[in-house]
Amino acid sequence: MPATNSILPDLLMGLGSLLGNKLRSLLTMLGMIFGVGAVVAMLSITAGAQQETLRQIDLLGVNNIIVEANEAVDRETLLAVREISPGLTFRDFRALQENVPNVEAMSPRKRFYPTSVLPRSDQDLPTVIGVLPNYTKIYSLNLIEGKFFSEADDLYARPVCVLGERAKISLLGYGSAIGKHVKMDAIWLEVIGVVAPQSGGDADIEGLDTDDQNNLVIAPLNTVMRRFDDTNSYLKDEIDGVFLRVFNESDPIETAEVVRAILTATHNDAGDFTVIVPAGLLAQRQQTQKIFEIVMICIAGISLLVGGIGIMNIMLATVLERTREIGIRRAIGARQRDIIRQFLIEAVLISIVGGLLGIAAGFCGSLIIATIAEWPTVVTATSIIVAFAVSVFIGLLFGSYPAVQAAKLDPIEAIRYE
């Protein structure tokens, strides 16, 4: 009770002082508002970027390894590469099957881009990919309709397919798709399944030509190899990709080194393939994200520092204005610690109110950034707590010197002060 009784009058006195000088208090708080708002907004940007990175890596599969063929774009480039390398082939696939350890599932991929489809669609035309039935295990696909094709479907090159969610809607609408047919160029395929919506598409991963996972027509590998005829097939490798999934207890980065070594040997170091390791990309991006976050916090910290200097400046002016008041309080029995507490509470009140307004400003700022820049932002409880705690600490730190200076005033001289 004694502590409460001594703090409450100081708290009321501090509030009275702030309300009695509204404009000056608001101007003093501006530094804290901008500083705390900047911290919240910057942390929301980095949290949003981290979430987007995790989404993209999750789309590729953390336990996966992806081999992409760097296919030639013209005949001259093709001839130069073919002098030393046959390109990505089934021979490479078999070599990886026989020599790469810790692989749970592996599938080649052959991609085909149709120029016309039936039923007609006003959306982007879907991409046809041919893979093995174990593709569902590699990418942990869930089906909302029907089933995935079987090994027999692949063996006999049956004209069946599984549609991504966006491809299904653009071609066949919102009704059931099972048993219906779609035509990719000259080839009719029966729809036997529909994949559940994926977490996202168009992942911007360096070195990887990604497809919108929701806009795919997934068919058996032999069906695409035998039934589809690409007019530019002479520029294409026999297969254009290989997907590998390693066991959970295995290190995909180490396994990827084995994959890279095998393909470098079979391709005579032609550099006509790329090995993508999502786990490695995640580690790199997290490190980059951490550096970016530190830089952003430092920039926001400058605003908080300026706000703290503003608080110190105003509090020193307040001490000067209230010198006579301080002298009277000391004369009637107030101790030095009572004077220190009085001015510290006033400085912290400025920080608390400025911090709360800054949190609101940071939240609004993150929404504006997300809307205008189309950049994902996430305001976390951690960013709010950190920003608020820092603002209170700034108030204590920069309010201490003026409070101590006030407590050191000689009571007699202070009472004489005009």
C-alpha cells in the first residue's frame, strides 16, 4: 500500500502535466510513434517474406531434390552441347536409381505445352506433365476427386489424366470432372482424378522453371512420351526433369551432391542441367532474411533513438520550468528518489502513449504496404511486444538523466528560482 500510495500521485501528476501541454506532449511523442511504427512495419515485412519463402519451399518439398534440364533455345546451341553431352535422358534416370542412396521415391518428368485445348478456356492453357505414379508420394498430393493413375496406366500408355484444381475449373467448370474428357492438341484424355488446391504456384526459385501446380494436367509418363508430339522436339532433351524424395532421416543436401557428381560425369561437365535442393534454398534464404531483418531493425532503431533524444530534451526543459515546484516539494519533505520517480514516470508515460500510437501506426503501415506493393506482411505478437518494450526502455533510459538532474537541485536555490 505505501508504494501504491506514493506512485499514484506521481502518476496523476504526470498525466496532468501531459494533458496540460497537449501539443508539446504530442510533438515529443512523434519520435516514438514513428520509431515504434517503423519497428512493427519492418518486422511485419520480414515476417511476411519469411512466410512466403516457407510457402515456396514447402511447394517444392523440403525432402525433395529436383533436377532440371537446361534445354537449348536454338539449333546452334543444341549442336554445341550435343558434341559433349546427350542431355538429360532415361540413362541418367537409371544411373541415379542405381547409385543414389537414401531415395524413397524417384520419377522422371516429360513436359508438354499444348497450343489448343477442348473444352476451350479463356484462362492460361494448362501444362501437361508426364510422371510416374509415385509422383503423389514425392509431392504429397491429395486428391479431392477420383484417383491417381496406376502403374498399369503408365505401362500401357493409357489416355488418362489427373487435373490440377485451376485446370479443372478452367476446362470443365465446378461440377464433377471424373469420367469427362479433355483434349490437349490432338490427344483426348479421360479425367480420372482432381488434385486438391496447392499452397501456391509460380514460386520464384532461382534456377528452377516452375509450373503453376494448380494448372497442371498430370498424365502417365509413357502416355506423354508416346502420344504427344512436340514440334520443337529436336531441341528437347529425352526427359526434362527428375524428381527425387529422400527419407526423412537423410540429408537432402548431401544426397544432392551425389546426384550432381553422377550427372556431371555422365554429361561430361557440359553444364546442361541444374540440381535444386529446396532444403538448401531454405537455409540460404533464412540467412539472407536474418541479415535483412537486422538492417531493418537498425533503421527503425534510429527513429527510436531520435525519439529518445526528443524525450530527454523536453524533460530537461520541463525540469527547468518546474524548478520552483521541485524546490517546494523538497522543502516539505520530498526525497531525491521521490523527485526521480516523478519525472521518470512522466517520461515513461510519454513512451507508453507514443508506443501504443506507434503500434497502431505500424499495423496500418503494414496493411498499406501489403496493398500497394503487393508484398505479404504479417504483424506478429512478438513484433508488438518487442516494439512496446523498447519504447518503454527508451523512456526509462532517456528520462533518467533529467530526473537525476531534477533530484540534485538545491531546495533553497530552487525555491528562489524565478
